[in-house]
Amino acid sequence: MRKKTDTNRDASAELPPIEEELLLEEVVSEIPSASGRTASGTPAGGASTVPRTPAEVFMVEAAMRSAPGRDEIACAALALARRHVAAAALFVVQRGVAAGLRAEADDEEIPVDGLLVPADGESVFAAPLVDGKAVRWGISRHPVDVRVLRAMGRESAADRMLLPISIRGRVVNLLYVDNGADAIAVTAAAALHALAGVVAESYERLLVARKQSRA
């Protein structure tokens, strides 16, 4: 039985590049979970519950690592991010455009459906789509940045970060965070970078599982 499992794993790793690209697109752009529940255990459509203790952090992170779909991963990621900052948002990146997926601040969900950020241009939000690097900033006068922050109600934030989440060299999500009128602590920034890595690992696990099921 073990030999058969290894064979399936090898076969799934040899999917044609185009098919793998389509599978990755499916993983990051799938519709919300039909269960109506998030990885953090809260109903879909409401703000996720921020973990307050180390044990709760561990449980939410474990739920994200084993999540069955993108929506559960997103909710768990925002819950973990808001342990360190006042507001967090996730954007899905497809075909050179970042689209708003989910955003939360002050224990409330922020509607970001239809919020689009093109990769071309010199806006701060476009920068990680171009070079795949995280960016931290305070004020930007670029029209795209102003429009996005106004739509999220985060124009007055003093300190912001935008972290790319990548799978196999491709940016699939952008994680936006700010801490309201306060600066983002150094330790919080380090934790957020680590969180971006765990989100990427969770997506990678989903991708491998989907590939193996189709092999």
C-alpha cells in the first residue's frame, strides 16, 4: 500500500505545466466553502475570532494547515494577523490583478468585493505583484492606493504593510495589515512575515492534495 501511495505522489508531481497552472488557479480562486463555516470556527460572512492565548493561536494555525479550501485558509489567516494589528485584508491575485477577498478591522468584516488593483503602475499595492517583495509604508498619494484605502476605510492608518503570499514563484495573495494610529511593532512585523509563509504552505498542501487526487 505504501508503494502505491509513493507512485501516486510521483505521478501527481509530473502533471503538465499548463494543467498545474490551471489547478493552482482553481485552488486560489474557488468559491467560498459551502459549509458556511471558517477554519477559525466562525460563520462565513462575519469577522473571524482573534485567538487570545498561545493555545488558541496553535489551534487556528493547525486548522489553517489542514483547511479544505481557500476560504477557510483566508479566515484563519486574518484571525491570526489581527492578533498583531488592528486591520487585515487578503487580496487574490489572478492574471495581473489583485481582487479583494476578505478584510476585517475592529472585529467587523469590511466589504471588499469588487475592489481591484492592477499590477501595472507605480502604486504601493502593485509593487509586490511586480517584484514579489513585502513593502511597508505610511502615506502614498498614488490614486490607486488612495482609492483602495478609502474603500477599506483605512486612510488614517499611520503604518501599513503589504506582504505577498507566493506558491512556486507565483504571487497568489496579498496580505494587507495596519495598526490604526499606532506603528506596527517589530515583533508583530516578524510574526506577520512568518504568517505569510504558513499561508503559502497551506495553499501548497491544498495544491498537492488536488494533484494527487487527479493523478
